[in-house]
Amino acid sequence: MQRRHDPTFFVATARLPSRTRPAVHALYGFLRGADEIVDGRGRASDPTTRRAALDAWQSALDASVEGRPPGHPVLAALADAGRRHDLPLHLLTTYMRSMRIDCDDRVRIADDAELDRYMDGSAATVGRLMAPLLGARQEGTEPLARLGVAFQLTNFVRDVREDWLMDRVYLPGLDEDDLRHGVASPALRARIAHDVDRARRLFADTVEVEQHVPSSMRRGMRLARAVYGRVLDRVERLGYDVLGGRTALGPRDLGPVVVSAMARR
């Protein structure tokens, strides 16, 4: 599932120790399951039904954690991972709050404060869940959460055009006429530049994360940082025109990043 839907994350996960990879795949599977409820091809047509399905997905995981028969192999895998690695799976309740926002037919994030709340519920929560899987010391949990925010903010920058096609605007201040016509005005480019700079600062401020995890984890984390840094590089080369240029990385882009990241010790 992870390889099919998120090959970049799959490559990074493959660099983690074999004892933790199944748990990461299981966590991804649960999050992907929630995403399919919200955005998948077979999603329900109305927001209320989608929210009810998210609640059912969460309740089914809770039942699996409590030892009742799982209703889905992903739930069985994540419940098992929770027991093996002492994962704070209760944090997924916070994650689901952000996912419920995406259940709306039309999503508009009003300001940076609302964006921060959304990312704290989603990306930062995933970072906190990943902390035990990365063997992080307790003081490394919140830096990992902020690193997760850096990843998600980069995704929002990269996917402005795709999100608009789904009637979603996550980055505040983007002019909807620009989005509608696919033309990056100076104001839109300035807002994207602001978010690129913020993502870079988040990546820079969380370099300390490597000090809080075992050495065996550092290459995978370094690879993920390098890949997302290359996305920001591409956006800058486009002059912050995320509407007219290709922002996603292809296989040719990833090759040099992997070699460079893996060469460092």
C-alpha cells in the first residue's frame, strides 16, 4: 500500500531497521485507510457519511487495541505494532479531527493559526507516533513533530494546483482568481515564497532530531529531508509558480538525492 501510494515515503521507510518497518507500514496503512474514506474513488458523496465512516474506522482500531477481533488486516497490524512498540495510538483521535476538515466538499484554511492547528493535528501527530519507532529519546518527540509539519507544509506548497482541483485551499492568502485561471500573480508567488521559507526554517530548526535517534535511523531521516528539500528547490527554480510548472519529483530527480543522502554517515 505504501509503495503504491507514496513511493517517496516507501523509499525512506526502506532505510529503517527491519524490526520497525512493519510498524511504519501498519501506521501508514491506517492513515491511508482514513485518506481513502475522505478522498478515495469510492468515497461517500456527502460529508456527513464520510465523517461517520472515519468514526467507524477509528472505533474499529480502538476495538482491535482492546483485543477484540479486528475487522481489517491493517487494524490488526497497527494494534500489534502498538503493543510491540508502545505506540501512543490514542493520539490518532487528534489526527482524525484534522481529517474531518477534509471531509467537507469545500476546504478553506482562513489564516496561519488555523493552518498551524490543522498541521499539529495531522503531521505533528504522525511525528509523535513515529518517535518510538525511530527510537527517539523523549526530548526528541517534539522536534520530530515539527519535522512532520515541515514535510506537510512542503506537500501543501507542492500540491496547490492538485488541491484546488479538489476545491481545497490549505495555504492562506492565495487568490482564488489566480487559482481558477492557473496564473501565478506576484501576490501568489510571494505567499508561496513565504511558505517555502517557513518550511526551510522548520527543516533547519529540526536538524537536532538526529541527535535524539539511534545512528541506524539517521540515514532514512536524512533521505526524507533531502527529498523534500529538493521539492523546495524545484519550487524556487520555478519562481514560485506552482500553478504553471511541475512541482513533483520524478525518478530522475530522486536518483541523485538518494545517492547524496546515503553517502553521508
